[in-house]
Amino acid sequence: MKRVLISILARVKGNVNANGTVAALTEIKKFFTTDGETRVYVSGRCVKYCIKQRLSEKGFELSPLERPRRVVISKGNPVLYIDDDLFGFMMAEVPGEAARRRFAPIKTDGIVALKHCEITRDFGGRFDPTGKEMPSPFEVEVADFIGQNNWILTENIGKFEDKEITEEIIQSSPVKLEEKEENRKKYYYLPSEPSDNSKLAYGRKNRLKAFLEVLLKERYTFPRSATGLHQPHYYYAVILPTERLLPLFAHIDYEIKNGKVMLNLDKIEDLGSLLMDGEKITIIDFEHALKDEVKLRIENCKKKVEELEKELKDAGSEEQKKRLEEDRQELEKRIEVLESIEIISPYKIENVINEITNYLVGANDEY
């Protein structure tokens, strides 16, 4: 299965996704590590909600929510509604209709702080405009943290297994669905790009492009909180198209260098050593700081290679030669990895969006 792994390093301030209220205190979402550190986070549900609102503003119709029983559910129609398509759904069994569910082709775990995070309290008061009642004090937990926002995008956007949709959904589709059989399963495809401009919302490419534009280019606004409206401040987005499930997310970290947030290149190099032919790391550098850092690293590695080659000529024992040769090969591998990384400025995000779209739902899906 084709996948695109995306990990975004972003800064979040305030209390943008409150955990709830205890007495007069509005808590922030957080958890505690085994080392006793406090990590603040924004839930994946919150991030997806924010993106759905932006998709709605871009003209896509969202699945209306209803409560037939105790649980609020969507319509479960991924043909008509972009959020049922991208983020999946679960429909309980009802009289006359079997249970259905769709595994989300786009998944996220929210924005999670990468390091220990200090939490402070913002004090405030609610005042009676008439002046008859005493002010009612309240507190809000707030934090300022740099977090990691991970995404897994698959090729299943606009692609539905027959058990995910009903015959009624197929018959009422505003566009013709293409039927295919793969691995003894029946699938229905939305067109890549509908020829009718009035039905572009039902195109696989249009849906994926709209999502990527919100995520990487336009951003989204967090829900209203007691400390105001906020958007995530991006530093870097690391992108890896692959047919394997590589550990990209475990190799994302940062350090502060000369007052700038720098991606930890040691870990990126370790990830690069796992790549196969055809797999490439692309980094969108919103800080405009990484290209010079990578260039400096390559130059330093090349100097060390030259030094090792001189030492090899003067080496006396076979054991010493073997050790020096291994060090030289490791440095050459690091140079190869660093030179293969494509660093993109924010001005070229549109190119990245097109590459991801063509990779996942591209030229092979002619309609």
C-alpha cells in the first residue's frame, strides 16, 4: 500500500484544546511520562475538527451529525461527504441495515510536546455588568510548547470497499463510481478529476489537494479558548512517501541553535540509513535555517573523509586499517544521505502538494 508519512514540528501557545473544568479551573490536556516529565498535547480529534471546518470554508460539504440513539454519528456516506471519506466513520447496526465502518485513509495523533513542558495558570474574573454581584474568579492552565504532529496518508482516499458503502449510496452517487476487483475484494472508486466542474468536490485529487493545502499551506485555527484564537506555528514538515511503514516519527526531534529551532539532523541521518531506492526525505523548511546547516555538515564530513584517507595510508596494522575503513564508509554513507534530502522553501509547497497527490492518487487512476 502506498503511504505518505508526514511529521510536522510546530509551536502551540495557550490552552487551545481544554481537557475540562474542575471547579473554577480549566485544565489543559497533558500526560506524564515514566521519567516524571509533563507533556502537553492537542488531541487528534481537535486537529481533525479544525481541518474539517477549513474544508467546509473551501466549499466541501461535511457529513451532518445525528443522534438516532445515545451516540452522535455521521451519515456514513464517503461518496457525498469529504470527512466521511478522509477520516472514516463507524455506523452501528440498525433495523434493515448492517453495521458499517471505514478505516480512515488519513490518520493523526494530534500535536504532542516533545520535551517536558511547564504549565502556568492564567487568572481571570467574570464580572456582573450590573455591579450587584461579586466577581466570579476562574483559572485557566496555559502552556507554550513545541510539539510533533504526525500524519499517515494512504492511497485509499476516494476508494471504498463494497462493505463500506451501501447499494443506496452507489445508486445515489452524483458521479459515476468505477468498480474494480483487487485481491478478491470489490472496490468502488471516485473519479480522479471529474470532467464536470460543478462536481469537483467528488474527485479524489481535489479532496486530497484540499486537505494538503489546509495542512501545509493555509493552516487552520484552533477552537476558541479562554486565551484567544491560535494557529500552530510551523518550523519544519518532514515528508516521506513509502510503501513500507518506516519509523519516521521516532526520528523527529529538535534543538535550539543560535536562537533558532533546528531539526535534529543526527536522527534524520539515522532514518536515511533505512531508506531503499525510490524513497526520499523531503523537508519543508519554514525557518529558512536548515539548508545551510546541512551544507555545513556535508563539508565537515568530507573533510573527515580526507583525513581518514591520509590516516589509512600511514596505518601500520590490519586492524587499524579495518577500523579506519569502516569509519570512512560510515561517513560516506552519511554524506550520501544528507545529499539525498530535499529541502524545500515555503514558496514551493504547491510542488510538494502536487507530488504527494500524484503519488497517492495520480496518473495511474485515469477515469
